[in-house]
Amino acid sequence: MPRRKKAARLYLRKRADRQPQWVIRDGDPEIFTGCSEHDERGAQEYLVQYLSSRFGANTGQSDPAKIQISEVMSLYMQDVAPHTAAPALFGYHAVPLLTFFGKKSLAELNGSLCRGYAGHRGKSVSLSTARRELETLQAAVNHWHTESPLAAVPKIVKPDRPPSRQRYLTRDEAARMPSAARAEDEPYCPFHLDRDLYRHTPFRNLIASMVSFVQRETH
């Protein structure tokens, strides 16, 4: 069975007679980005431009069956991605999305296909990453619809959000903080923290600020 072709990706090319440079691997020959080892952001932006030029967009079309997902991604790469705070992040998302969805039409974009993508990506990355990638795809579809209204807008089905890891104070813990912060011998801390850290002045100042907030809210 022939090996499946890998998606376009960045690779740091190292040679004995020159400084390392980022290149794009997308078959032969390699495509030089002109970016040095320390300019990974510039290399990612070059990758976004490369993918955009590779998959053209025809915004005159509104029939989802006649619009390839690669066109939708291309328009988003041209109009939106370069102006975001993290265009490199979009480049990371675009490569697996185009590899999986690129040749499919918007009419084929449904829950089953999205779940298939999440399952496929879940073999190599977390479901949270797959979710963020699908959010990028949703943003690209929405942008196309803004520029050229679609007859029907597909809804992207994403994995559920993971449960929050954030730890909140209980009412009892908040009520005990004012007296705890004033105690000098055995300060109370509702979390498992190093005692030296807890007694450290900046940390105690933070606790004092929290105490002040609790007192304002409870009186």
C-alpha cells in the first residue's frame, strides 16, 4: 500500500555550510521561506501565505455543494489570519484541517464528518486541540458567509469542553480568610501550599487583598 502523503509543514533545514533555515515540506523540492532558525513566527506566516496561494477561493459561489472547504480556508487565510494576534497558531490549525477536509465541499460538512475529524486528531493530539481547530474552521465558514451569503450554513460539531480545572474558594474558606490572614503563628491556607511561600510578603499581600474583597462583599 502506498504511503499517505503528509500535509505541508515546516521543517528546520540544517546544513553544514550555512545557517539553519525554515523550509516548507510539501513534496519535492523543499520551499525555502527565507526565515532563520530564530524566526519561527515569520516561517509560520509564510506557511499561511503558501497554503492560501495553493487553495484558491471563488467568493462568487453560494451553493455549499459547489464550494470546497479548501476555498473557505483560503479566504480566511487571506482576509483574517494575517491580522490576528497569533497568525502562527492559525497556521498550525490550517494544516490538519486542510489535510482532512480540503477536498470536501461545504455540503458534506456535517456532524458525522466533524466527529470523524475529532476521532482522527484524537490519536495524536488532545480533544481540546481538535476542538480549537474545529473552532477555526467554524470561524472560516462564518467569514465566507459574511462575504458571500451561503444558501445554507453548515454547523460545525465540536467535542465537548473539558471540565474546568479551576479551584474556587468555598463559602466556609472565604469566611475563614480574614481571621486567618491576621494570625501570625499558624496562617490558614485553604490550599496545599508551601508554608514559606505562604508567609512570603508578596503572597501575604495578595491574601490581604483577597481578604479586603471578601470583607467588602460580605458586609
